[in-house]
Amino acid sequence: MSASVHACSQNLNTIAERSWRLGPDVIVHAKGILLRHAIDTVFANLASEDVPATAKTSLVFELRRIEKGRLRLFANGLPIVSLSDELELAPALEGTLIGCAVRKRSDSAALHAATLEVGGSGVMLAGSKGSGKSTLVLSLAAEGARYLGDEIAFVRYDDAMIDAFPKSVTLKEGSFPLFPEVTTYNDPVRGRVRYHRPISAVSVGHRTSIDMIVFPTWSGEQGPARVSEVPAAEVALELIRASFGGLERDRRMLSLVRRLAQVPAYRIEYGDARAASEAIKKLLAASRTRVVPCESRASSDL
């Protein structure tokens, strides 16, 4: 256990109030240093000094120690999960709070995607679990891209803009050696995970357009990344698969998908995050001069 987590475990009942804003209408409160530390591990960029007047949902989290050193997490007085130790707390809160944010956001579609700005252009990395989105977005952020979010992307129905949700990047064990060592947490579903907070993260409320959509695929092969253009029909299907709730969640989703399907989209197969980052930068540069690289056109019939 890291020194910081151990120190927090000694102060379970110490009052240390703090709030986090998950969206225009959702505010989260927590008391106790251990709980505050765990939420900050994932959501420090969403911390809020003031409770917005528009907040319609307020969640108060508490943590209690039960038998055999186990912990039980409560939300508004109701038990929601029991944990073996402190190292399971951050992953449990990550899932709980993302789920809450998705359910309470009525102005935006929620997509399983990472988002960032590269050279002023908005890029969305969408794909299934294990495709390398988190590794790639953290690599791009380390190279200077502005970080907007990982795991979850909120795209506004009315203007198709990304509404930044800059939680920490969640890395699974296979990507640990690529980045500096930090505390390792235990997730019952995903296994061992680590959280990294890019210094280039934007603030809550930042919005940007989606200028390119990338579907990364981890191949494990070293060398240049393989790039292929993705046709609009396939983009639409991929975005529906990546969405929380699909087309049934909101009748505005179909219109949004049609709009996003017109955005330039590429599939990138890579085994080296730096090679994939370079490929994305070249694609963006080409799009600004309206020149499509030959390797991108070659597979337009995917």
C-alpha cells in the first residue's frame, strides 16, 4: 500500500468536506480524508469550490468500516458496495460516479471514448475495451495534446460538441511499463489498474468540436501504424455500439450519429503508441490542407 493511501486509512472519520461537479445538474460531496483522496484519485479535475445553483442531484458519500477491516460505501445513507480494502475504493467510485453522470446528463449522448485536442483540433478515440484508447490518449497528452477525457465522452445533442469530462486516465496492467509508476488499485472486474492525471487536462466546462474520429486497434506489432479510412455507414454503427444505451436512450441519438458519421474517421492498428500518435498528427495535418494520405484511401471499402 502506498504511503498516501496508508495515511488516509488512519483518518477514516476525519471531517474533510469536498465537492465534485459531474455535470450541470449533478454535484457530489464527501466527508473523510480517505474518501476524499479516493475520489480525487479519479475525479480531481472535476473538483468544485461552489455548488452550482442549477444542481438538481446531490450525492453525499460516506465510508464506514465493518467486520474484518472491510469497508462499506454509502450514498445518501444507502449502502451501495462493500470493499475488501482501501485499494478497491477508487475503482468502485469510478464506476459508480460515471454511471451517475451518464444517467443524469440529459443534454448529451454518452460514448465509450477518449477525447482530446491535438493542435487545436478535436479528436475522439472510440472503440471496445482493450483497443488501446487510454494508452494512446495518455501518450498524446504527454506530447502536448490537451486532455478532455478518458473512458467516457459526453457529446452534446444540439451542436455535437464534446463537453469535457477530464477524469484521470485509467490504465490496465498491460500498459503499466509505458508510464511512470504510481499507486496500483484493485478492480474486481478489470484487475489491477492505475490512474494518471495529465497535466494538460482542460477545465470542466471546456467544449470543442469533433474534427476527427479514430478507432484504435492494438495489434502488438512494432513499426509504423496501419491507417485505413472508415466509411460513414461503418462509423455510424461503431458509434452506436460505443454509446451508453444505444439508440433507445434518447430519440436525439440517431440525428447525432448521422451528424458524426460525416466527420473524417480512420482505423489505426498499432503496436507502438508513439507511431499511432504520429499517424494521428499526420492525418490532422493532411485534413487541414485537404490532402488525404494514400494509405488512408486504400481501405475505404472496409
